[in-house]
Amino acid sequence: MAEADISLLNPLAIREALQDSEEIALIDIREAGEYGNGHALLALNLPWSELEVKALRLIPRRTARVVVQDADGGERARQAALRLRQLGYDNVHLAQGGLSAWRQAGYLLFQGVNVPSKAFSEWLELEAHTPSVSAERVYQWQQAGKPLLLLDGRTPAEFAQHHIPGAINCPNAELAGWLTGQDFPASLPVVVTCAGRTRGIIGAQTLIDAGVAQPVYALAGGTQAWRIAGLPMEQNGPEALPLTSPDTQPLPKVFSRLETQSIPVIDNIQLDQWQADPHRTTYLFDVRSREEYLSGSLPGAIWVPGGQLIQMIDEYAGTRAARVVLFDPLGTRAQFAAWWLYQLGWSVSRYQGHRRLDIPRSVAGNLSAIFADIATLDADEARSLYTPQVQLLSADRSKNYLQQHVQGARWVNRAQLWQAVDGLSADKPVWIFAAQTELAWAVAWDLATRFGIKATVVAGEPSAWQHAGWPLSDRSSLSDDQRIDFLFWLHDRHSGNLQASRDYLAWEASLPEWAVHDGLHGFRRLTINQAAAQPGVGV
């Protein structure tokens, strides 16, 4: 497809497109570190290093409008747009002037990741006046022996890494269903926490909207505020609460408060019609626990726990104005996620039909179909054929490369590939390693199609490479400027940097002001008075 066939959209045209009723995916194709340092509020991060695989998953309808944005509307964006056209996307546009033009037009850039969800929770706290309590006050309650229920709404894996002593792990989507099934006194304070602010606010306001009897608070700043206050933390600890089974527990009556005609309930016929509709995208999410999902789910459903879907919807659904359908036979998790996705601005429905559930199978993309004519070797075969003439590259994420890589392999990123090409000999073999294998395939494809250098992908991951006799190393270094795929200011808070944690919490709290000023967020508050007694019918 000729480059001249790809139209340009100026910043005003892009903003108008984001506000009309048609589907659109605004994609920022810079690497994660670049994106996290400043991007348009509703821009989805599809890094050039993994564009093809992510695009096919996040933008499944190839006739949807796609707008490609980079720093300046330059070569990277043009290459990405052409590549999308090769993959069958027929409505692709370039953001004229990229983010430079966006900024010059007076439009805002937002730091961080999952910004729409985080901005929504902060906006919600202000709109709903969600009660909060400080880390110091909760610690005082604990030391004084005051009865309270401290619930951590994160995933079990996050909870195991670190949590507040006395906290019970109950992922956000399970909170209301579990709490309303208990016999706690109405006077018992309930405090909901997470790592920062987002899930604590959402979890607390869920319980309030559902009408639980107890007084509910969000822990201000979550575990980060707890750590900043110098209070003790724990690792591992108790298992997550046992989840209720759809065979034994009906939908709690309290959830009738969260039913609304704005969130339809659909059946088999409606779901089939939507999924067959060539003119609109339908995302189908299974919002139950992983164990429930693996025991059987709807064909084509994507597994995302309900709480995580609210936290990072932009990592699972790339097309705005698409339909979102939620599956959960128990009902509580789907009701939770639908309640908040609607308020985030999505068109959302709950599926309540009767259909045979299938054991999910891996849906990994066929990389040889996406990246044609790329040679591969398994780790053992590559080791037996290796000679010192072979040039070794690692296309892994920089963080993973620094932790472990095949000895002698140079790090490359697809977005900086021209730098690596300068050091390659076209007459010698080039082999590429990456634990995230699509990264290696993408680099091999670019080397062949853009630079005329044939490269081979060595399959596997570090354990397979080591088993085949490849020595691994962690002794290489990379400059901060090279690591465009790593967002330093976001990750520093996980390494015990308390000032980074303070800055992160201040950043979260600042988001609603900027999101409202930007004007494109699409947030809308549902209150119990607005919710209808009976759910609507899907249309």
C-alpha cells in the first residue's frame, strides 16, 4: 500500500474524532518509557517493538478507524501505519506532527500508564465524597485493639509481595459479594486498601454504592502511604479469601442497587448477533477468578479479573466506542465491573445466557503468518550450529536483558534498530533471542524488510537456552537514554524510594483536575437514585 494513501489528521480533527460516536483507536507507537513520560489522555500504547501482535489483539476489527501517533509524525509512525495496512487495517490515519503538534495546539499530555482508569478513580472520589482514613490512623486503631476489617483489593500475587499486617486479601470484584455474605456488626469499620489510591477508592465506593451496613473508608495512599509513614509491612501471609461458587451462592440482594437500564443484560441471540456484526467491535471478557476461567469459559472470552479490568481497561480494549460484554455466571463480578466500566464511559452489557463452556486454549498468534519468511532455530539446534562468526542480539525488554541474557548478545530495541545495524556485518549470520518471542520476530522482520539483513530467531526462554548449553550473563549495562522501554519514575517507587512514592501519590491526586481540563475523559457518575430497579435489554 502506497504511503500517499495514508491520510493525515491534525490535532483538532483527532479530538473531534474521539468525541463522535464512531469507533476509533488512537495508538501511540512509542516505547513504554517514552509513552509514560507524556501522551494524549485516550491514546493506547502499542509500542513499535510489538505492534503487530498487540494490534491484532486489542483492535480486532480491522475496519475500525486507527490513528497512529508518535513524537513528531516521523518515520516510526509512517512505518507503523504502513505495517498496519499490510495486516489488513484499511482505515488508518497518521497524526500530523505527532505529539509535538498536539502540544503546540494547546492540548495536554499525561504522564504514567493506565491514566484513564486512575484519573477516573480520583474524579470519583471528588464526585462521590468517598470517605478515607490515613495510614497513621489505621495503625493507631490496630495498636489500640479497635475492631476493624482491613481488606486489600489487589490480586493475590500483589498481596503476596507485600501487604499491611492484618489485611485480608479480597480482590476488588469479590468485595461486595463476600462482605454481604458475612455476619459482621453494622458498626465494624471496613477499610479498603491497594498499593496506591485507585483500587482503594473503587473498592470502598463499590461497598458504599452497594449499600453495605458498615462504615467504609479507602486507605489514603494505600500501602505506599503506609510505607512512607514508616509502618511495618508483611510478605506472603494468609491466603486469599475462599471465593463463593456460582453453584452455591445466588446473587446477593444488595446488588439490585447496582442494576440499571444503562447496563443491559443480553442473551445468546444478542451475543451472537453482536459478535457477527462486521461494523462494530464486541469485546467479551470473563471477569471471574483464573481457576473458574480455566475450568470452562465462553468461546473467545478473554480472561481479566473484574478489578483488574477497571484498573487497566486500556491494556485489553483498544477501540473506543466498542461494545464490552462481561461473563460471570455468579453475577457479582460482572455487576461490579459493569457498574464502573459504564461510568468510565464504555458501552457495557452483562451476558446471562446458557451456553456450553469450553476449556480455554492458548490463542497465541501465528508469528510465521504475521512475520513471513523468518527462519527459526530451537535452542539445542542453534547451540550445535553456533560458531564465533554468528552475531548475537537480544530483543528482550531492557529490564529482562539486564537481569539475564545469552552471553555475548547485544541488546536491541526495534525502535532503535538503525543503531544496531551500524554494528552488524551483512555477510555474517545474525541470531536473535527474546523470552518474549514476538520481540525477536519483529526485529528479524525489520532487519530483512528494511535493511536487507537476514536474521534467525532462536526460540525458547532463558531456562531452555541454559539447558541447551548457552551461557547466560547479567553483566551488561545500558544507559538510561537507551532504555526507552522503561519508565523510571513509575518503577522507582517499587524499589523502596519513598520520595518516588510521594511523587506518585501526588501525581495520582492531580489527575482529575487535568482530565477535566482536557475535556475528553467521558466519565459519568451513576448514583443509586439514577439506577433502575430492573436491568434493560441489550440493543
